[in-house]
Amino acid sequence: MFPRPIEQTRPLTQRLYTIALPVALILWLFPLLGVAVTSLRPASDLAQGNYFGVPSYIAFENYVSVFRDSDLGRYMLNSLKVTIPTVIGAVALSCLTGFALGIYKFRSNLLVFFLFVAGNFVPFQILMVPVRDLTLNLGMYNSWTGLAMFHIAFQTGFCTLFMRNFIKALPFELIEAARVEGVSEIRIFWYVVLPLMKPAIAALSVLIFTFIWNDFFWATVLTTTKETQPITAGLSSLNGQWVAAWHLVSAGSILAALPPVLMFFLMQKHFIAGLTLGAVK
Amino acid sequence: MSSYWKRNQLRIAPWLFLAPGAIMFLVYVIMPVFQSLSLSFYDWDGLGTKTYIGTANYVELMDDDAFYTSLKNNVIWLVLYLLAVPAGLFIAIFLNQTVRGIRIYKSLFFFPFVISQVVVGLMFSWFYAPNFGLFYKVIEFVTGNGVAILADERYVTYGIIAAGLWPQIAYVMILYITGLNNIAPDQVEAARLDGAKGLKMLWYVILPQLRPATFIALVVTVIGALRSFDLVSIMTDGGPYGSSRVLSFYMYEKALSEYGFRMGYGAAIAVVLFAIMMVFISGFIWKMWRDETER
Amino acid sequence: MTYLKTGAVAFAAALLMSGSAFAQTRALSYNADFDPTPLAAFQALIADFEAENPDIKVTLNNFDHEGYKTAIRNFLTADSPDLANWYAGNRMAPFVTSGQFQDVSDVWTENGLDDQLASAKASMTIDGKQWGVPYTYYQWGIYYNKDAYKAAGVEVPTTWDGFVENCAKFQAAGIDCLTTGSKALWPIAGIFDYLNMRTNGYEFHMDLTAGKVAWTDDKVKATFAEWAKVVPFTTENHAAIDWQDAAALLVQGKAANYVMGNFAVATFKEGGMTNDNLGFMVFPEITAGLPRAEEAPTDTIHIPAGAKNVADAKKFLAFVARADVQTKLNSALGQLPTNKGATVDAADPFISAGFESLSSAYALAQFFDRDAPAEMAKAGMEGFQEFMVKPDRLDAILERLEKARGQIYK
């Protein structure tokens, strides 16, 4: 394997490596560590200018205050209201489209496929005005439905790419066998292919959850009030409210980042599988 | 009816399955691209009537200083963001050992990608803040005079790019870690027996096998560089006096922010951004097409 | 069973009767974007209005402050309320010209507002007609730290030259003469507005913001020349900090003067300043003899064109303009009543000073980002920020602003 396995090197190199690892990690996560410490620093410390020293005490009340005195909890609830339907919708639609593009041979197969792929790469700004207009006309402006509808449609691009590649890698004999037995296509989809797609569904769900939870642009464009704004847009306006209250900004940021992080740590395998499909041939 | 279905289902079925997803995609992604293109030839403030003005928006754009600043910044973003690829490769190689707990290290190194860019932006804003930001203090300690990165037109774009590179390197790293896991061990052994090591091994044996990973890494890095809205919005709002603007942010400023409701003009900016990205997207699609048809 | 039946019939009859009694109550819907304190004040005002007019019920729909600025563009076209909050001056112009606000000049004439709200009338007038009613404004001026003045051994200046002389002494004492936080851009527009009005007069400032004067005009350069005198003594990294960060500097005595609005007093006091060490002064005179104009951003209520209950909406506007109503409202808001017949809390030195300053002012500007159209305001404020960081770029900045003027005011 590459590079040379560390066990085969001189003991000194091994030692250096064992020290280098944690040091590198701390340097890498430095901004995060700094913010985490600041989130537990009491406001009095900041007022007196104690930004870097040991906090005078661990101020868990910052977290309580963030929930109690601001709308952070509501923003997070709004994020859930947008993210979960999107995950369900996008994954469901892409199971269908991935199946269509992966199993069937028809002339425009590759064209449709690449349309989905290309559409996934377009800059959001080219979509901004028409989508905003459409959402307004549908009466879904400033609601979780409007945001979810857009995300479901847009993420279908990425998800179709994912599912189609996954399905292509499945053993085709299963489908041929079912067809020979006269099973209808719809039943083939539901009973033969779908159960095999479970790992892909898990991976995609985790990824889409993260992408949608962390989306900022569309949250800002399509929602405007605290009743509907997800945590990303909400954190931005709270930041305006908490100017110079870095302990609150830090606590809010940590809380906002938590759900995808938890999801990541719990479902690592799926997460990484989702991102790296295609990185390996 | 059902016998028609039975006879033709192989032909009809794909379209049936495609329909829901394709319709959503058409309505929300494909059509809006053309609608924006069309809108760029009008003058509209989102409220009143649309007035057709032909290419007037583009003519104005050619003379717009802020547009050129944004363009310049986009180029800087593109070039510097590509650093994420070798950086990610380097960290992936660094972590490609089987010591105890390496899995936790890999997860933790990947961490920054899972965080929202809004949070990343806030973290780095705190880091750079004058008078108490850690970065400011370090510069003050070393040079005697603190530099407020986000307030200095010379450095602000670089400061924001640094913030963006943090999660981007993590993303590339994971791609390469997976890629490295799939390197053929026999090729490596054979090369080692031939006496190859270090950089030679990397260049001649490892990198060729990592081509798929490198391709994806380049794609996501280029797309990420040109998309950089979130960080600019959170960290500087385009400032100081517009020097950190990028096209994605400038478009939003002109079309939707408090100080501008010129949707037509914003659409024109978006079209320019789209055209730039299409150059890269076409390149990527072409390569993927070739790979697909080779199969 | 029969009891139930008769009971049901009686109940239904009672419902029908109360229904018709309800039908006589008229409804007013009112959209606004109040922060918590103003919201409470307005809810009290609405209760008073309903007490005087028992047959009218007002429903207040309160929006988030930032979201309201985009929401108003939607609800003025679809589903208008009867009343809506907004701002005066150029800020209301787009809605007036597109016909989305109603002409309420009759409310002004019928209730004597032309006289009682005289200082604010100009900012509510377009084309000779009034388009809304102002209910509150607040003063801008220079807030200073008396302890910082003592530490540097200077006196409160009475002229601009005195102010500039003091700056050198502040610098010697290691204190910023002037502080501001320009990250959000608008705070420094206040400095520009005052420098321009004091150097060239109110009419010139209004002409400039209305796009009638070139930015490359010598008079504009004169304003910037005055500004250049204090730029070296202004907080260094102002472009990276917000106004609250700068307020902290004033509180800590690291800065001596701050051109700000009266809403900042709450922040100063939260930081620990008191009436003893926080001072307020009107911006000093620069060009001798110019009538004194002040900055006084005004909040207003309008009737949208699509309003359903216009008659009662006008009643509400007349109510809000009344002196006694304004006294009560503004004491809760902590701001100044626009009706010169109203009274203010004599114990609050800042409110009293503000009321005096504004009631006797020659004219009132609405703040740069309300007097100038939105796009020009943004370009202008960016220019101000660039000037403060790079004063030697003034000519290039002014040319750029002049180019923008050509494109924006068409």
C-alpha cells in the first residue's frame, strides 16, 4: 500500500507520526475548537476582554440562553420541516428516474442522463429569479413547501446520477429472469430492484439531509420570516442581532451545525459511500 | 388496454418512471435557465411591468466596475481553490496508515465539510476579527501591527478563500482516501520491488490509478469555487466597498437585496456566470460521455 | 328531547342575533414590522383607538423587520391590508409613483396637520400631495464620552474648527477622536449627511440625493475636504466592525465622539454609560450662517391603493397624528413625536435635547439611504467607505459616483 506502511519504517519515524497525527488534527480543527471554547465562555469574560484565556467558568447557560432568548429552536424546527420532505421526495423520485435510466436502453437515455447531471452543476443564480417568481405564483413563497419543492426538483439531478450508477452496477440477470417470468415492469421495480437499493437509499438520504440542512442561498431567497426560515438564514439574522455577542454566536453556530454532524458520525459509512461513488471505477 | 400495456411496457415504462422526476427538474431547473436568459433582455423591478431593452443590460455590464471586480475575484477563487486538490491528496496520503484509531482521525479531518458554510463563515469571521481575533493577534505578535483581513481590500478575498478551502480540502481528502483504498496492491508491490519509492512511486504508479478521484475532485472544486455565495454573504457582504464581490453575490445584490431590485440586470450577470460555468460543465460532461460510451 | 330542540332553536336564534351584531363591527387590517418594544406600544395605541371607536376592530399583522422590506413588495400587489408601515422621503417614492400608496392630503388638511406636523411635511410630500402620516422620528447628532474629554483635557467644541483642533489632542491622549463601524455601511452615511448639510446647506443636500447635482461638483469636494480633516483621527479598522462594536469603544473611553442616532443611547447605557458621562451635542456649524437642518429618519403609516376600508383607515391616520396620542406613543417608543404640540419626558436629557433640536430645525433630512434611491445609496455608501480607508482616491470615487448618477436617475 502507499505510502509505505508506518510499521515498516524506523521507530523514530513511527514516533514522529504518532505525535504528528494529533497535532495535525488540532491545527486542522483549530477554528472549530476556538468557537467551541468561545461558546462556553461567559459573557462577563468577553466584556472584560478575556478572549483567549481559560474561561472563568464553563458557561453552559449560553446554550440555554440561545434557545430561550432567541428563535434558534424555531429555526431548527423549520430546517427539519424543509429537510425531511426533501429527502423523502428527492430520494423517491430519483429511485424512479435512476431505474429508468439504468435499466432501459432507449435512444435518448444518455441525453436525459446528462441533462440531469449538467442541471446539477448550474449556478443557483441563473435559477433565482424565475424560481422565486414561480414560487410566488404558486402561493408557496415564504413557506416550507416552496423551499422543499425547489430542493426536491434540484436534488433530483444529483440523486439521479447517483442512483443510476448504482443501479447500473446491479446484476442484470435478476431483472432478465423476472421478465422471462412475465413480471410487469412496475413489479420488477418494486419487488426486485428497490430492496437491492437500500444501501444507496441510506447513503443518499444522509447526503441530501446534509446538503439541504446546510443550504443558505435558497433559504434566503424563498423564505423571509422567522416562522419559516431554516437555521442557516436564521443564524445569519441572529448574527445581526448578536453583534459582538460572540459567545452567543458561537453557541448558535455549534447548535446549527450539530444535526448534520450527528448524522455524519452515526452514518459515516453511508455518507462516505454516497460522496465517493464514481471516484472509484 | 392491459394487453397494450403488456406488449409495450418495455417501451413505455422508462418514460413512466422518468416522468415525475423529469417534470420537476424541467420546471424548476431547465426552464428557469431559459427564463433567466430571456429576462436578461428586459428591465424589471419585480413589481411593475417588464420593459424590453434588448442588450442594454449587457452593454451596461461591460462598463460596470463592480462587474470587473467580481470577475477578477472569481478568477482568483478558481485558481486558488484548485489548491484544494493537492492539499486533499497530501492529507489523504498522510492519513493512509493503519495505526490504531485512524478511522476516527479520518472522520474528524472530514468534519469541516459537514458544517454549513454559514457556520464556517462565522467561525472564520471570529478568527479574523480585529482586536481579539486569534489570527489578528498572531499577526500582531509577529509583525507588531495587526491586520484586519476582512477590512483590507488587498487581503479580503484571500481571507474568504481560506475559509472556503477548509471544507473543500476535507471533501477532496475523502475522495482521495477512498481512491487510495482501491489502489491495486500488486502494482504497488511490483513497483516497490523495482526500487520505486516516494515521489516517483506517487507520480508513476499511484496518481494514474487515482484518475477517477482526481476528476471528481476537480469537478467539485471548480463548481465550488464559482458558487461561493454563502461565505461572501456572511463574512463581508461583498465589502469592504465591494472589493470581495463575486459574480454569484453581485447578481443577488442587484436582483434581490435591499438596495437593488433590478431583476433584468441581475439576470444578465447570472447569464455571464452561467456561460463561464458552462465552459467547465461542457468539458466535464464531454469527458463523462466519453467514459460512458467507452464502457 | 323537546327541551333539547327548543334549546337548540333558542341557541341558534341567539347566534344569529350576535352574528348580526358582529356584522356592524368594521375591520381594519394593518401590516407592520415592529420590534418588541414598539409592538407593545402600538398594541396599546390600537386598544385606545378601539376604545374611542368601538365599532372598529384593528388586526395588526406584525412581520420580521428584514423580511418586511421584501414582503411589502408582495402584499401591496396581492392581498393589500388597509394600513401599512413604511418610511418617508425617497423611500416611499417608488410606491407612490407606481400608484400603490393612496393620497391622504385630505387627512392632513382636515386635521390641521399641515401646521402641527410642519417639520415633517416636506418629507411626506410628493407632487404637492401627502402620501402618509408620520408618527415618530428620532434625532441624530454627536454623542460623546465626557470622561474621554476630561482625560484629554478638552472642552466641548462649539464650532467645527474647534472639533478638529480637539482631535489632535485626543490623538495625543491615545483616544480616537471619532469612532464608527462601517461594516454595514449606513453609519458613515450619517457623517456624510451632516458634513454636506453643514458645508453646503439643506437644499444642496436634497438636490444631491435627488440626483440634480453632479458628484464631481466643487461643493461636494468641499464636503469631502472637511471629512478628510477627521479621517486620520477615526477608529482604524472601522470597515471590519459593526456599529455596536464601535459603541463599545465609546463606552470604554477609547473613543470620544460618535455620530449616531438616538437609538444608540440604549446600547451606550447597557454598556455602562450614564447621564453623567454620556453627552449629546448638535453637529457643529461649518459654514457660518447656514440654517440648521438635522437628520431625523421618520417612520410612517400609509394606506395601500388596494385597501378595502379606506374611510376607517383615514380615521386611524388622523388618530395617530394627534398630539396626545403621539405623546403617549413616543414615550413608550423612546423617540420623538412628530406633532409639535406633543410633550416629551423632561427628565431624559437626550430626548429633551432631541425634541428641541428637531422642533426648531430648519428642515429634516431622512438619512442618506432613504433620501437617495436605493441603488445610489448603496453606491454612495460604498464610496464613503472607500474614501475613509483610502482618502487619496477621492477623485476616482467621485467620478464613479457621477457615472452611477447618470445611470440611476433616468
